[in-house]
Amino acid sequence: MGEWSPECVGGEWIHGATGPALGARFRGRNKHGLARWSTKPRVVAADRGREFGFVATDPFGRDMTRWTYRFEAAPTGTDVVESFEMLNDIPLYIRLYDRFVMGVKDRKADLEANMADTLASIKACAEKVGSNTR
């Protein structure tokens, strides 16, 4: 994800996890402007070739967002559908951090714009790889 996302710069499996499986955790490293932070989401969907999903928590372990990636057969390949759901209201301290450290007034709109960029980058990478195998 680190090569496609404008915010996620990478990650690694933690606590003995070696790949996507229900309950597995990973450390995600993120950046936005000068801000840098990491998260420790847990995998909530791991159906290889069909769906991958995880829930990100706040620093106190409260579920904040659920991210889902679905892979659907299409006539010319595979459609990737990325979505997120806000599971709880964003706490004031995070909203203040978003606004004053990251310079983001509307985090939901910012995440939606990042999703569009991420999907465009994944598409370009897949098309490049596909053109190299012909």
C-alpha cells in the first residue's frame, strides 16, 4: 500500500502475524504533510482474492474506522472497490490534530480524496504490470 497511497507509507505484520488472517495485526505507518504516525489495525476480513478489511483504532484502542478492499471480476480484469466506514465520532483531540498539525479541515473528505488517488495508483500499476506480461 505504501507505494500507492498518498497517506500510508508502509507497514509490517506484528505480534507473530505473517500475513492477512482474521485477527492478525499490523503496524501501519502514515504521513500527511509534516505529520507522521503509526497505527495497529486488526484484520476483520481476509478472503484471498475477494476481500481484505481492517479496523483502525485510536491510541486508546477504540475502533475508529473500518477499511475494506473488495476485488470483483470484471470483463477486462478485476475491479478494486475501496471503502471506509467511520465507526465512532472522531474525538476532539484527533480533530484538533487533523486541523492544526495536518492542515485538514474535513478528514472524511480528505480520506475520500486519498481513496481516489490510491485506486488510480493501483490501476496504473496493474496496467503497467499487465502490459509487461503480454
